[in-house]
Amino acid sequence: MKIAIVGTGYVGLVTGACLADTANHVTCIDIDKKKVDLLKDGKVPFYEPGLDELVKKNVVEQRLFFTTSYDEAIPEADITFIAVNTPPRDDGHVNLDFVQNAARAIGKRLKRYQVIAMKSTAPVGTCELVRNIILQETSQNVDFDVISNPEFLKEGAAIDDFLRPNRVIIGLASERPLKLIKDLYIPFMRRGERFIVMDIRSTELTKYVANAMLATRISFMNEISNLCEKIGANIDYVRRGIGSDPRIGPDFLYPGLGYGGSCLPKDVKGLIQFGLENNQTLKILQAVHEINQRQPGRLIDKIINHFDGKDKLKGLQFTLWGLAFKAKTDDIREAPAQFIIQTLLDHDVRVQAFDPVAEENMKAVFAQVNYHDNAYNALVGSHALIIATEWNDFRNPDFQRMKNVMKSPVIFDGRNLYNVEKMREFNFSYYRFGYAS
Ligand code: NAD
């Protein structure tokens, strides 16, 4: 099949590489010439485990191509995916400019029947909008269908999620595109994964609701962990106690700094806004968002308490382990580390940092931080360590070595990585979420 992908970011590139790997002819389009040039040179512009190899392999096999030219990809495509960014505006609305531009560019170049599949996360009604724009732009008599095909991949495990999806959801208005899109996905569904077909509006909403539910679980546990701290209960026991109930399940129940990244925060805000526009206040989600906004500040409160007031922070040196919004990615969009760094700098704290892959991205935001290429070097002379990302590299470090190089043995753990007995053994002052002490 001939596939065009409009927007070659996380979603577009993973989709393109995985579809090329099942022998489709895939052309990825992007307006960012620098990105396209890098990809043409065989370089992946962001970190995603396994993606480098997959891209290289399919470029060599001449199944995966990159371009800035719509003309090279759209007219011949059987299916075009729209995978452009849909960032939030300051007022909470979703910015659909990129989607609309993509739709216009596609519409101008349609030559024969084609399926246009919306992969970008966008509010209910966007497929209709895309369809209307394409209708305006196409010459008469060119037939096409717009379908909704939201993406559920997780950064850090994106390739596995695409190659072995737990479900593929397709929203359509007529049966015509079904066979084509099913043929495309069948190679990834050999273990009987669910292929769920529904109407377009329900599909568009499902994507938002999925992310909102995940965010809700995290904020719920953060709220309960705050209660645990006040009443002397242990959040880890509570988590295991409820997570073992199959109706609840163990995932997304970890307390800490809260959710970040390019999806959960934006989609929760987008759904709240969409509710307001339709005279429905989504109260639970408003609380989910508020709790999440509060969590990094709770870590700062612990720091201020330990050092006897915010005035005492001036001139101290702190180290951050982890900058990415979660492990196995270099994505720092809405990462709690950004809030923490800004607050520390506002209090005249010197900040050292180490992250296995996200340093370059954070440098572009905070040039004044001292970045290190080794976790222990980053600790030399620091008054405290803050753990902001749950990288495996931080799970079982050499505590004695840490203590030897730090000015004072203090850890503020935003991801609850360590065993408190071990912390006592090494005489660390240790702060985490959801424990009385
Ligand atoms: P991204 O910012 O990494 O990539 C988007 C790309 O689209 C950029 O390279 C940009 O230059 C390009 N672009 C913008 N307008 C264009 C146009 N008119 N023509 C061609 N290219 C254009 O974004 P992303 O993280 O891949 O997310 C894309 C969409 O998928 C968003 O709606 C997001 O919410 C959704 N999504 C993301 C994830 C994720 O984990 N990142 C998961 C599921 C869904």
C-alpha cells in the first residue's frame, strides 16, 4: 500500500517506520526542513528506543522516504495519515492551525480516491472540519473518506505499542474505507487484539477519555498519598492493596510529581474546555488538573521545610536526577523538572543536573543549569538530590559513593524509588510522597 504521513514527529515517525516495516511504501512529510534533512541522513531527531534501527532498516530497504513536498506523497497515496501537533492555546482551546493547514495541503493534491486518517488528538468535530476543508480544496469528482484513527502509543515504548497494539480504534461514517484500513492493520493484530469500529465522534472522544482516565488515576493517588502523609498511613501498601483487585488493576497508581508530557496535561485541559463549550462542567477533570498542578509544588514545600524556610535556600546547590517527563524518553514537554528548576533558580539555588538522554532539550530552556554526563559527578558539592524521573539508572545507585561526594546527605524523591530502611542505613534524610515519615 502507498502511505503518506503528514507530520513526522513522535507519532508520525513511529507510524511511518512501523508501516514501512510491513512492506508498505511510506512517505513522511514535514514542514520542518531541518528535521527532514536529518532523517534523510539517517538520523532520528529525538530519542525513542529502537526507532533508530527501524528507520535505518526501512530507509535502506527503500520503503521509507522523507520530504517537505506534499506533491511527492499525496497524489499517489492510498491512505494519508494526519499526525501533526495539536498544542494547547493559552485559553485551554486546542490549536487546530496545523491540522487545518495539513487538510488544505492534502485537499489541493487529491487526484483519486483516498482515505485520510486523523491520528492527531483533536476535539470532537475535527474530522468533520478536515472533511469540509478538503471538500473546499479538491477539484470536483475526487472521492475521499476522512476517518478517525487515534494513536495510543506511549513514548518510551512506542514501537512495541504500535507493533503489538492492545486495540486499534477506527471511527468512520461509511463502510467504504474499512477494508483498506483493516488490511493495513491486520499484520499487527495476529494475536486477536481488538479492532474496534465506531462512529467518528465517539472515536474522537474515546482518545480524550482514555488519557483523562489515566490522568485521573494518577491525581487520585496523589490526593490519597497526601492524606497518607497526614494520618500516618503508607501509600505503597494502599496502592498494592487496591491494585490487586482486578477491577482496579495495578497501573497508573503511582504517587509522585504528577503527570507531564505532551499528551495527558494537554488532553485533560482540552476535554475540560470542550465540556465547557458544550455546557458541561467536567468537575472531576478540573480537580484532576488542579491536583496535578499542585504536586511539584509539594516537593518544593518539603525542600523548604527541611532547610527551615525559603530564605535559607539562597546560595545552596541542588542536583536533579532526571529531566524528562518520564523514563525512556527525551521529551521534556510539561515535565515536572521544568517547574522544579525554575523555582530553585527563583530562590537563587545553583542547579546541577543529569539525565541519560534529555539534557539537550532542557539546555534549550535552562542554559544556566550545570549539566553533567554522569549521575555521580552531578552530585559533587550538592546540599540535596532531587529525583524527578524514574529512570532505571537511579533505582539502585551506590549510596555510599553519593554520600561521599555530597555536601549533605538529603534526598527529595519525586518518584518514590528508594527503600526507607536503606536510607536509614546510609543516614540519608529522605523525603518522598505518601508516607508519614
Ligand atoms: P510532534 O510535535 O512531535 O510532531 C508533529 C510534527 O508535525 C512536527 O514535526 C511538525 O513540524 C509537523 N507539522 C506541523 N504542521 C505540519 C504540516 N502542516 N505539514 C507537515 N508537517 C507538519 O507531535 P507528536 O508528539 O508526534 O503528536 C502528534 C499528535 O499525536 C498530537 O495531536 C498528539 O496529541 C497526538 N499523540 C501524541 C502521542 C505522543 O506520545 N507523543 C501519543 C498519542 C497521540
